[in-house]
Amino acid sequence: MYKVTVFEKVLGKLKANIYSFDDKIEMAKFAALREADGEMVVVALNTKQKTA
């Protein structure tokens, strides 16, 4: 699971939104698009693998 926190200004206030992705490529595309829009993006990677 990959989590992306996007910090953006909404009505003059800083707001943090958290988005979760299962796919690394989709997460990277989303983060790149938000960064291109000028937003501050923090990516958290979960390196633990689940066992059955």
C-alpha cells in the first residue's frame, strides 16, 4: 500500500489530504501530476509485505 499526502491551500488555509494506492505506478503518476500543479507531496511507502 502506498500513501500520498498532498498539502494544498484551500480558501487561504493549508489542508492535508491523504490518498491510498495499491499500484506503485498509479501512485507515482498521481504524485507527479500534483507536484506539477505546484502542490507539496509526501509519499509514504509501506515496505512490509503481508503473508497469507
